[in-house]
Amino acid sequence: MGINSESDMSANLQIGPTTLGMVRIYVAGEGVDLPLDFDPDEADEIAEELRAAAQSARKMAQSGKDKPR
């Protein structure tokens, strides 16, 4: 499965600080229980990547709307 593959899987996502000063991204779903801890600088980098991906996705969605059918 890749980033552009569709799936029927669903999962819950939680993001928050830990008591040890880390940022945790916690993914839980059927057969998945995945805590991912990052230092605050890494978390900032991830946030920047998410923003950039969201901006690119908006552009892609908009260019799809502009195409004649």
C-alpha cells in the first residue's frame, strides 16, 4: 500500500504532549496500536510537511475542478 492507494481501513488519531516533553502521535485501529514520539523540533517539521501537503492537495483538487468534462 502506498500513499496514493485507497483503503477501507479506518483508525483514530490523537496528537498531544507527553509528560516527558515529547509530542506523541497515537494511531489506533483494528490490529493497530502505534504510539509515535517526537521531540518538539521534529514535531514542528512534521507540522510543516502536513501544511505543505495540504496546500498541494488543495491545488490538485482545484485543478481537477477546472478541467472541462
